[in-house]
Amino acid sequence: MPLSLILHDLSALEADDEKRFFESIFQIAPEHWQVSKSATLAETGVSPAYLRDHLVRTLPVPMRAVTQLFVTHVSADAAWNMLPAVGEQWVQDALAP
């Protein structure tokens, strides 16, 4: 299943809104890994545009105009440095053919 990278700046959100945002990722991509506070990897068959729209719909209307999101597919030739061992294994498994 394709792997998508979601970059997100949730600093303007209330805790409940942030929780709802992550729950919406989990709904569409049960296999996911939060790489950092502002980046999440998600295994999902939906397009980046669909995933972005799905996530934006979970935000309160006033926050949609101020919450930055970037969603893209991750290719098999991705590179990384210093991921925790469990995260590196998760990425390798997700990118495996």
C-alpha cells in the first residue's frame, strides 16, 4: 500500500482539535507512524489530495485557513537518518514491494 508523508503545523489548534486531527489519520490509515511533532507517515491507498481534504474537514472552520498541511507520497528511494530502530523498520516494511 502506498506510503504518504503528512507534514502538519498544528500549533494553532486546541488539544481536542489536535486529537480529532490525529484520529482522522488513524481512521483512514490504521498503519501509521508519527515521525515527529510535525510529521506523520501513513500507509493508505487514497491520494494525497484526498487525504489532505479528509484532514482539513476535521479542522474547525476558522482553523482551516491557518493550519499548514503538506501531503505527498513517499517513494521507495526515500532516504533518512537517525530514525529510531522501530521507526526505521516500520518505514522499510511500508516501502517493501
